[in-house]
Amino acid sequence: MIDLTREGEVFVLTMNAGENRWNTTFTRAFAEALDEVEASEGPAALVTRSSSEKFYSNGLDLDWRMSKEADHPGGDRDVFADEFMKLMARLITLGLPSVAAINGHAFGAGFMCALCHDVRIMREDRGFACANEIELGMVIPKPELALFRHKLPMNVFFETVQLARRWTGPDALNAGIVQQTASLDALHDAAMARAAELARLGANRKAYKGMKESIYGEHAAINEPHGAAHMLRHLDQYH
């Protein structure tokens, strides 16, 4: 479901559950991998990717969410929202640089995950990044809106959350959603190279994480009264 390897100073987290849809089991596996990353010391960076050529992450596991199976392998439905939001808060404030190698579709929760990284590199020829909740008749929770607003220019934010625009790699680059595009064959190497360049910043985890808390956390410098990470951690306060 989640594989974690290390190449030099770069951790590589590979999602290998097909469409990599988010449920409680997947969330906990991702969190467990982050435990290992955060337990390391010294210069380091993280790359996340998918073993699928078509999907980075295709969003919420809707089949699991709608299933009546008490023992569904997706896990406890009641705790998902809180655990997933806290995981995104943890990722956005990770104490070392993070790079998302978006090799295919990144929809809904998958798009959220990509946005929680410091750098995004997207496949240039196929795949969309999209917040498609409105197409599914869902209202995006305020903490998620705060995340999108922090990460996207205002016009791009509106097209993303209200008009459910599907961003191709080149369009996402022009809009400032991603910082780079690459062919599928070159994507992993591009992500690894960028992560290796940034790994030195992970030597001081306290400072790196502290800066992110100043941007995204409680009483955040660019948001009033609180930032996206604080809101994601406290979903129960925002309905």
C-alpha cells in the first residue's frame, strides 16, 4: 500500500494501491511512513510518488465510504475525516522539504495531498489536478478551502474550488499550482534532483518546521486568525 525507501538524503514514499484512494487504512499507512521519515536526523527530503502511471491519487475512497460492510478493509469510517485532516496538517508542516511527483490524476484528497508538499512537479502530457467536490454535490470543508487559498493564487483558487477546473500539467505550471513539469520517464529523476537540492534545509528540522508553522499554523503570519494547518487539525471547530 505504501513503500518507503531512501536514496542518499532523499526518502521516497511510493503509493502503490492502484488509484491510491484515501480511506482510514491508507491514511494510517501513509502516517506510519512519515513516522520513519520524521525519526531520521540530518539533511533529508521527501519525495512522494505513485507506482501507477495513471494516478497519483484519485481522491476519497467513495466505494468504501458508501459501503455498509462493518469490516471493510478501508477501516473505521467514523475517524477518517479527523485522521486524514491531521495527516495533511502534518505533511504541510513537515520538518524537511517535500516534493510531490504528480505522475497522473490528482483529484480531491489526492490534490490536497500534493498541495501540502513544498514543491510539485507534474507530468506534462497526461493527468489532471482537480478539486471535484462540487461535481459530486459536496461542499468543500473550510479547512480544505484554507489549504487551497494558502497555496493558490486567488483567480486559480476560484476556478479550482468553485468551477472544478481540471488542470493539465502545462496549465498548472502557468497557473502557479506546480513549479515544474516533466515527461513521465523524466519525472522521478526531476523530483529526486529537486529534493536532493533542498535536503540541506532538512538539517535543522526545528527551524524548518517552525517556519512552516509561522506560515500555516495557529495565529499564522499570513492568515487571520488561524492558518490551514491549525484548521486541519481542529476539524471539529469548522462546520
